[in-house]
Amino acid sequence: MKIIKKDAKSIFTKTRLPGADFVINQYVGCEHDCKYCYAKFISRWKDYGEWGTWVEVKKNAPDLVKGNYVKGEVFMSSISDAYQPIEKELKLTRRILENLDKRTRLSILTKSDLILRDMDLFKKFKEISIGLTINGFEGRVKKILEPNSPIHEQRLNALETLNKNRIDNYAFVSPIIPDLTDVKKIIKEIKGFTDYFWFEVLNLRGAGEKFSNLLKKDFPNSYSIMTDKRKFIAFVGELKEIIKSEEIKTAGIEIHFPA
């Protein structure tokens, strides 16, 4: 893994992401190497090699947040995972949280149970919400799609532990891929300790041509549903019925229709 350490000029970036006004990306790039990752586009401007083989570290990020309060919703992170493996050593995210104004309305989304390390800091914020990306990928599917991410059980444990510590939490069920993501099973597994849910159907266009070819080769039926408008609409209809039948608090369902 190539690690590139740099100083940043600023750390709060305005965003159009749903439910956020600013993002903090103390890392650029991600060791999890999820093949569908929408953030791969950033590689066009970063000449470090293939996505998943490098991480850029904004080493002065903790200094940039200190004494710099922003009004609005702040999301961490949009082009990386704040709790990817390197964080265990660098503690960059932890130092940011230590320095961040505790009035900040903060939401963090991760795939890692390393987030439990910082529960002492979460409790100091007036308004904070912690999300875990949940998709249930296991075995061959996980090896192909998310080779280096934490396993499903670790993410469930993280959600349950956050709940036990009365820290507002949510499940970001994503990416939802036909045949590969068992949404009903996921909801039943975690609804007892999850405050609310976000759902997102895979954005095949956002995942890029390379991933589209991978899906077509390794999971042809999934690809067929994702690329056939009639089949896709039927799939989305069934998905909405599943979510509705479970009577859970849902913040949103992101759907990206095929071109």
C-alpha cells in the first residue's frame, strides 16, 4: 500500500450529498478496495496508481479543524473511509474528532468496527450519528467485490455496540445488487438495534465500466437485472415492498435507474 502524506489548505468542503452541507476527507483513497466504489473517479487527478493501492493522508487535518466551526451538517467521509486500516496506526480521524468543535452536527459512515475505539469522543458531541455500511456480502461475493473490508459480523457488532452505548446509529444498506444483497435478511438481523436505515441500489454507471464488466462476467443474472429497465423496475418494486413491510424508520432510498 502506497501512503502519500500531504498538507491540505482546507478540510471542510461544500457538498451536494443528501443530508450534508460539508464533507471532511482526511484520507483520499481507501485500502478496502471495493470494486464498485464510486470514489474511483478521483484517480483521474491522482497519479498514484490503481484505486485501492494507495492512500493520500492530509496530515495537518487535525490542525485545520481546530477553532474552525461550520454551521450545517458535516459528513465524514465521501472519497475514503475514515476508519480504514491505516487509521489504527495514524489516529488521524481520532485527532480530528478531538479538535473538532463539539457543536458540529456530524455524521460518520464507515465499513469498519474500528469506529468503536472512539466512542468516548462521540459522547462529547451534541449531535452525532454513526453509520455502518451493511450489505451482507460473504464468501466468494465478498472476495470479488470487497476484498479488504471488515466482515459482515464485525459491522453488525459495531451497530449493536453503538446502540448499547446510546449513540445514534444508522445502517446504510448498500450497494443493493439483485441476487447478491438480501435486504430482508439484513433488516431482520439489525432492526432491533438500528435507529434508522438508508438504502441505496447500486449505481452501475457510477461504479464504472470496469465494474460493469466484472458484474457481467461473475454475476450475469445480477447484471441482466441492473441493465434491463423492465426487470430493474420490477426489482425496485419488490425492494420497496420489503422495506415497507418491515415497518422501520427509513431516511431514504437512493435508486439509480439504468440509462
